[in-house]
Amino acid sequence: MKFDKEDPAVSLKDVLAKVQEIQRQHPELDVFFDGDEYAICSRPRKKA
């Protein structure tokens, strides 16, 4: 999920809330914010 970094309506709080929402919906994924791409990314969690 990409965000427009020029959009003043999107705050860091909004982005972090969306990360948490995705984490709750998909506990099998490692969800993180990529600051270079200005996007929320995910990947399968590594099994121990």
C-alpha cells in the first residue's frame, strides 16, 4: 500500500494505524513501513 508523501492529509499516525490493522488481519505476515518507497509492505514470517 503506497502513500503520496506530498499529501498533507496523511499523517504518521494514520500510517502506523494502518500497519497495525494489517498486522491484526494477517498475523502470518511481517508488516512494516518502507520509508524509501513510502509504502506499507509485508512478507511471510520466517519460521524458526
